Amino acid sequence: MMNGVGGAPMPVKNIEAIRRLPHVAVASPVIQHLNTAGAIEVLWGVDYPTFNALKPFRFIEGRPFQAPDEVIVDDVFARPGGGRKVGDTVEIMNHPFRISGIVEHGKGGRKLLPIDTMGELTGDVGKASLFLIKCDDPSNKQAVIREIHATRGFENNEIETIDDWLAQMTPEKLPGFNIALDVVTGIAVVVGFLVIFQSMYTAVLERTREIGILKSLGASKSAIVGVVLRETALMAIAGVLVGIAGTYGVRLLLLRIFPTQHFEITTHWITQGAVIAFVGAICGALYPAWMAARKDAIDALAYE
């Protein structure tokens, strides 16, 4: 999304100077455009021959676009078996486009248009957002960067490898993202703590006579605490399982409603969430458990 708001400031013809440099095997111009007409998405305008030369498309169905009003879409957008198919018409930026081919996802955007068509739609004819470059050998990446910076007109251009670019596409690089995430997590922990505290406090009050019976039968304070904490642990485990199932359920629902919007569920996040929920629940039950253990057996038996 951030890349798509940058516009297309570079003349496409400048790429010819890059193609003449040593160690440059392929150079392909691309227009990226943030589209908000109907859906929020980043559209890609590509020069098919050079873009395909970077890493060939793997077509599931159809062929490359051959006309200005044709578009290539990926299998996530098309949803084979129940979604769109080759020959269907989709509306992009209030213009109808015919799907010429469906490719495996992971290659540019969900929708790829001819670069000339994209330039006309966005008012960037003959311009590009970025140049994608493939070296003759991966070991020559830094040499190519130096050669481009040494070329007149490219001295101040930002050039980075795909690995460096990917390293920036993480939450840690988004200002304030982790702070907001920590705040939300903190609020969730506090709410969970209070809910468990209230539930167990109420349970202790409702079971005062039962606690009195246990104490009269010789149950120790640690045994009473153990009973309360074990019940809390079972509630926490059940809550974690329901929460994980609910998370996957929401993910499936979002994929059905918004097939191009993905969010990743990792083992790290599941583990972290489960630990936070479990520890928060146990902490919330400590005071009610301590209060139950301190009850006098006679007073508890007389409780109504």
C-alpha cells in the first residue's frame, strides 16, 4: 500500500541506460497505483516481456494480455472453482477489463495491466514507479548498484535489493505499529484479568458452604487454593481453545468476503496469546483462591 502511493515519477525511457550496464540481465519498468475505486488495492502496470523475464509467470489458465483492455489476475483474486475465470469482465478504475489469464500468486499484484494502459488511466503515460532489475549473477548486486549510481541522472535514485526491501515491510518499520499493538494486548490482558477475577470471586462467594464442608473434613489451605486454581486453569484452557478456533473462523470469513486480504496466523502468535491468556487467568484467580483458603470453617458452614 505504501509503495502504491508514490506515483510514477521516472520516465520509462531512462531504463535504456540501465539495460546497457554490465551485469544487468533484465530491467523492467513498473507502475504501481493505489486504487480506492470500489476496493483498496495496489494495481500493477507491467511491460509483460521484460516482467516475465524476471521470473516467468506460471499460468493456471489462459494467456498473457494481448490487448489494452485485458488483465492478468492471480489465483487468489480469481478463486478457481467458484470465483472468476478467463473471459470474465472485471471493473478496474471504473473501466471494464477482460481477464486474459490467471497466474499463481506471488508475482507482483493481484491484478496486472499493460503498462501503457495503466499510464493512460493514471495520467502517467511514459512514466514508471520503479525499475525492477535482474543481475546476470546474484553476486553482482552491489556492483550493479554502484554502476547505476555512477550513471548520469541516477546519482540520487534510491536503489535497494529485494532482500533489503522485504526487511522494511515488517511491523517494526511502521511508526507506532508495535506501540499500538502492545496497547491493545495490554488492554486485552487487563480485561481478561478482571473477567477471571470477577468470575472466581463470585464462584468463591457462591460456594462458601462447600468450602466450609471441605475445611471441616480436613482440607488444608493449599488444597482449597488448588481447587480454585485448577478450575481457573480449565476455564483458561477452554478459553484459549475457543479463542484460537474463533481466530481461524474469522480468518476464513474474511477470506470469503475479501479474498485478496490475508493475515497470517503463526505458531509464535498462538503460543504468545495462549501464554498471556493462561498466566492472566491464573493471576486473576490468586486473590479469590487466597480468600477461599482463609475462610473459617464454622462461619462458612453457617453462611446462607
